[in-house]
Amino acid sequence: MLHAIRAYDVATLLDHAPAGIEILSLDCFDTLIWRNTHAPTDVFAELPAQGGGVEPRMWAEARARRSAWLHRKVREIGLADIYREMMADPDDADIADAVAAELAIERRHAFAFAPTVALMREARRRGLGIVIVSDMYLTEAQLRAHIAAAAGDEVMAMIDHVFVSNSHGEGKCDGLFAHVLKTLGVTGDKVLHLGDNHAADYLGAVAHGIHGVHLEQFDAETASRLRMEDATARILDPACGITRPTGQPHRAAVALRRHDDPTYVLGHDVMGPAMTTYAHWVKAELDAASAAAGKPVKPLFVMRDGYLPFQVFDKLYPEIGARKVDLSRFVALRAALSDEAALERHLDEWTGAVPIASLARQLMLFENEYARFLKADTKTDKEKQSAALAKRVRSDAGIRRKIFARRAAFLDRMVAHMRSVGIEPGDTVMLVDTGYNGTVQNLVTPVLAEAMGVSVIGRYVFLREKRRSGLDKRGMIDLRNYDFRTLHALSLSIVALEQLCNVEMGSTIDFTATGEAVREKVDRKATHNATRDAIQAACMDYVRQGCAAILTPPAADDLDSRCRAAAAVLARLAFLPNAGEVSVFQRFDFDFNMGVAVTDVLVDTDRGRAGLRRRGLPFYSDQMPQFLSAELQSQGLPVSLASFAASRFRLDLRTSDFEVGGVDVPVILASSDGDTVMDFAAFPTTDGYYHLRVPIGAQRPTIAIQLGRQWEWLQVEECGYLSLADLQKGHAASTIAVRGGVDAMEEVAPNLFHAAPNGVLIVMPPAGDKPMVLSLVFRPILDRKPTVELRAVA
């Protein structure tokens, strides 16, 4: 006999039931009837209470229960008892209205869990009786009406009895099951009870001789992720959890997932709900745009990042005939070089921002026309050569004529591509992409209008424009629901979403005469492609599953609530990824999609760990790796939440704000003018490391750090000079190697030192006279105990 069961096996529970079972007993809430919110109390947010209804409703219930026990020695109460505590001097009509309002809110969010209904049908087929046993403040009549509204008359007709703790004054852990057995006239061994509360539904049932089975809705990791989605929703939206419930319409579908592999979970539980909602949103936008245009608007999913959105949309709405289009930012930039003004804008924006070869290829220059500008080794030289190339283009009319002639030919090829995906002159197209700025739409809108008389609108997963374009753009997540700070914070990790949505192909850099895309060759790791494909396959499993977990969607399950839930799902992934998800993203690399075959790893946890050890969270955050939160995940939730909050609310957090628990370290500054001993504070960073900074000016002393005074054993992570100006501005300062050594300190392993009481780390001064800071990052391993020897040294 099973003692616990996962949600995906509920329908077959009776196959594992002991012989002789005559009655199937079911808990109601979160077993038969679920809510589409994160927590049961979330529905109270819709109560008309100033400042939010959740807390007043919960406080009132607590007072009502306390009063019932003090005055009547009963633990169970009704809704009327609660509202007498919650309202000021209510009469019976006020109480009745308040109770009716709460019941209506509950109905808006309630639905029957389809596997439990399937279990009930099987029980009826086998000739079993069915009863509902619920710990609830509703009356039996109220609960019957609630079940009928959520599950329908067919389900209600299968139920023989409804037992509610409110009606009997006792819950399942007390005596409610005794009432059940007495009323049914059976012994406990004839009853099989299923419910989600381990104490009430399993232990309470077993205590009365009933075969109890605990329904485990989610595994621990899934439950944690859903809690983090709730936390994310509240951080994104101040109204969430106050006047608006935290909607999680995907909970039931997630509960049906059988596979626990992190790759599959990421695709099914995260990308599945997000992409399904995005597809429904795009369809609604497409319908509205077509109605406004008075003709069908043609959806074009922009490759490469529009690949998974296209697959999901085409699966849900095959009748639309959506198409894929190969309009990369690179080809859009080429197409936009329409005249002198456009060329000037291009040079202003991209000179120095991309490699010289990429800039030249954007301008459609041949290699022999820009080869001499490639002769640069240092960053400074490359910047100078890039500027020189731009100057050459600006000053050479012949070069510019070639650019415009090549652009005209290129535009013909791009038009051929548009025709190849079914676009005709005069059409209106909807570009569908992940986001976040809609740069391709900005660039091709005037181009396609010029070349084909085609109108362009854009719809994105999320949209954040730093400069308003005035074009017809919308995002599933945009300014209609979220502020600029939220959207900007989300944009910082857009590359993670792009990698999950794209397809194994290089970025489009040109077209053939017949419109076929010519792609950049990108050498991606086989593990990258296999991982992405597995994620997308799991996402499509979610899409195919559809609403299999829900008998009838609740009234509250509208598109707006689903879009808000999708925002929380994606933002949670962006800011609070879990360890399993980070392990998946570590298999990814990415390319820069600018006509240059350069790739980099998406997540480098060693970089994250080293960044925190050496600079602390504020400085490291300023460096903006592609997926910062994934690199911070191993440092724990406090670090992740601090980074999330700082980014979401644009908090002015500085390194000094985190500097607590410092340790004074004596430092000798030796110069031609004599020696000075000063204490400098070393502050903890992470993993037990400390960061000591010693500033120096034009006078360049030799520095001797008296580490042996306080520690016998220590580990050195970094020792080098940094520019003071870079540190003050938060720039990514490179550490300048130091000259020096140690005295009375033995390096017993790489960077691990055993120090004598007089052990010092000696650092020679750097060249030049600019203000610098000596940065020493170290981890004390064994403190030195005060001894006579140490006091003598002192």
C-alpha cells in the first residue's frame, strides 16, 4: 500500500489500494479543488480592504479561532465568525455580504484537478462510494456549492457525502474522521483517504485506522522554485500580494511533470509556461492588429531567437500560417545604410563598439579595402584604427558610393528573402522576437516601406526602449505593467533567454539572389546544442500537455494574469536561478550576432566566485557579466536577493555599505623619508576572504604587510595594484602585477602560507605617480594565539 503519491499518479491510485476498500475519501482543497494562486491566502488580496486584504483577513481568522477556543472550547469556526472579527460593528446583512464576496472570490480562482476527477470516475466504475472530508471554515452547503461551481454537476453528482470541520467542530487531526466512519457505518480499513496535508490527511487518517495517502503536489526543488516565483512577483510588482493575488496558473501542469533532470525541468516548468503564454498573447495582439488594419497581419518570427516562440505558436495556432524570417541585427544594419545621414549615424554608434572587421563588414567593404586597419595589437591601437577607418569612410566619396551601391544590391536580395517567406507589397507584418529594444524593427521599418510598401509592427517577450522610437511596438512585459527600472534590470540577462529560444545556426549576414539566408559559421559545443534542444523539447511537451491538469479553467485565469505569471517565471530565472539551472547554463556559450564569429561562455562560476572574493558584490555587479545571477547563485540566497533588489530598484549600494566586521592589519610604509606603521582595515568579502586596500600617492613607498602578527596560516587570492580612479568609478580595473616577496612566511602550497610571528608580505611600489591602491585579498585559516613570543615581537 502506498503511503504517499505524486500528483501525476493520482488517477491510478486505486491500482495500488489494498483489497476490501469500499469508500474513496478525498480532501477538498489542493486535492480535488485547486486554486490558480501561489498560496491559498493569496485570494484575499481581492478583498476590498484599504492597504490590502490578506493580512486583515488572516488576523481576523486568528482572532476568531482564539475566541472560539476561549469561549466555546472548539477549534473550528465559520466565515461569519471571521468577518465579525474583521469588520467594525457589522450587522447580519454586512456579514452576509462579506461572506458572499469572499465565496465569489474563491470561485473565481478555483478549478478541479483533472487527475483527481479521473480517480473519482474510476472509483465509481469500481462501485466505490466517494466522500469529501475537509478542514475548512465553510459550511457543508457552501462547500458543496463551491465544488459544483469549480468542478461541475457531473463531479458533484459522484460525491455521496461532504464532511466539513466547521459543521462538526473538529478537524481531521481531532475527531472529524470518527464522524465520517460513524456516518458511513464502516470501519477504517474500508476507507482510502487522499489529501495534501501530511498531518491531517495521512497521520489523522491512520490514527483512525483509515488507509491514508499523502498527496505530494511538488518535489522540494519545485516547491522552492514556485516560492521564488512568488517572491519575484512581489519584488517586480508592488501590488502583488497586496491588492492582486500572485497568480500561478501553471502549478497544476507543473505537478504532472515526471522527469526530474534539470534540463527537462527548465524546459517544461519554466520555458513551457512562459512561451505558451507568449504565444497566446501574440495571437491576441495579432487579432487586434488585423482588426485595426482591416486585413490579416502576417506574423514573422525573427530568427534565431524567435525559433522556440515560433515552434510554440505554430503548435497552438497552426491555422495562422506563421513564418520564420532571417532578419538579424547585422543584416538590418546593412539595409539601413540608405543615405549619407544614415551612414553617419551608423559610424557614430558603432565605431569602437565592435571589432574593426565587423564594422567593415557591416559597411559591406571588401577585405582588401580595410585590411590595413587591422594592424593593431593593443586595445588603444584598435580604437585608433577603428576611428581611422571611420575617418576614411567619411572623407572618401568613392568608398561611400561603393557602400550605397552595395547596399542597393543587398536590399534587392533582402526583398527576395521577404518574398520567399510569403510577404508581398502592401502587406502588414508583425515581427515577433524575444526583445528587448526592437532594434531590427527600428532599422527595417523605413527600409521595407521604401522597398515594398510593407508596414511593420513588433511584438516582443519584453520591451524596454531607452529611446522612444514611436513605432508600433509592444511587449508581453513592458511599460503597461512594469516600470523602466524593472524592464532595464530584466534586459541585463536577456542573453540567457535568447540561448534558450534560438536554434543551431549562425547569425544571418547576407542573402543570395533568390533570398536564401547566408549565415556566419559558429563553432558551438555539441553539449550546447544538445542541451538547448532538450530544453526546447521539454517546453513542447508542456505545450502539448495543454490544460490536461485542469478540468475547466477558472474565471481568474485570464490573459493578463497569465502574462504577469510569465513575467515572474522569467524574472525568477533571470535573478534567482537555482543550482540545477546554473549547471545547465554552464553548458552554453553565445556569439555576439554582429557579423563576427566570436563566442564566449555564458556562465563562469569561477569568475563569479573570484569577483566576489576580490571586490565584493557592488563592484562585481558593476562589471555586468552576461548572466550575473547565475555566477552568484552558489553564494546563497542573501547575495542573490541583494543583487536582485539592487538591480530592480537601482539602489545606490556601494562597497563601503558592505564593509562590516573589519580586522585591523598593521602595515609598514617604507620610503626614503623613513618608515611608518599604520593599521588598515581588511573587510570580509565572501568564502571567508578579506580585502585589504592600501592607497598610495605620488610618493611610492615599499609596503610590508605584517600578516604574521595575527595569523599562522593564510591563503592569498590576489595581490596587485589597481587604479584608484577606476575603483572610485566602479570600472573594471585590471590588477597590475606586483614585485616583491615574503619574509618569515613559507609557501607550503600554491598561495598557501605558514607565517612566523614576524612574517610579512613585501610589495615593491609600482611605476609612475598616479594614485594607486594595493589590493590584497586573503583568507585567514588559523589565527595566531597571543603568546609571550608574539608580545615580544610587538
